[in-house]
Amino acid sequence: MAEFRRMNKVGVRGILITRRDGAARGPYDVVLGTWEETDAILKLWAKSAAGNGCFETCDFRVVFEDGNSYSGTYYLKQSDAFLKNLLSVHIRKVCAETKIAWEAEEFLNKYVIPAAA
């Protein structure tokens, strides 16, 4: 975290993930404080995700220390159990794909969104 502060990036205040479907009974929310905790929860959920190339829906909202937030949907797959930085890599991918529609590069330069390991 100190590395990001030296770069003057805005850190995360909290991350809310809502598992909408899948092996778990009904939707439920998990509130986390770090990217690492988010990764651990998504990897745990991935172990019980549907197989055969299917996915399960997880909505998320990242709230930053300046009060701004970023929301979206993550499609969880069993293979995610073996990957790193699941949510932050997803956000970076969405930024790369949609950068023409908004100031994605400015967003990534301002906020702490870890890159793939």
C-alpha cells in the first residue's frame, strides 16, 4: 500500500461483492477492505462455480478513499480459482476495452487498481 501512496494514487476504502447466482443459496453480499481479500473470496467462490465453461454472476462496487466508486459485473468461472488479481485485472480489461467512451487512462492513473502479477 505504501508504494501506491508514493505514487499519489487514491486507495480503496472498501469493496462490496454480491454473488447473484450459483452454488450459494440466493444472493449475498461480502464487504472487503483490500484487493487481496477480494481475490481470496473470488477464488473461494470459484471453487464452487459451475463447470463446463459456464459462469456465475458477481456484482461489485469499489469505493475509493475520495468517495468515488466503480461498479460492474464479474463473471466467475471455476478456472478463476487458479488466477491472481481477479477483480483488478477485470477492471483494467474493461478500461482497455472502453477507453474511448470515457477517461479510462485518467481513472487508472488516479486510483489504485493493481495490475496482473
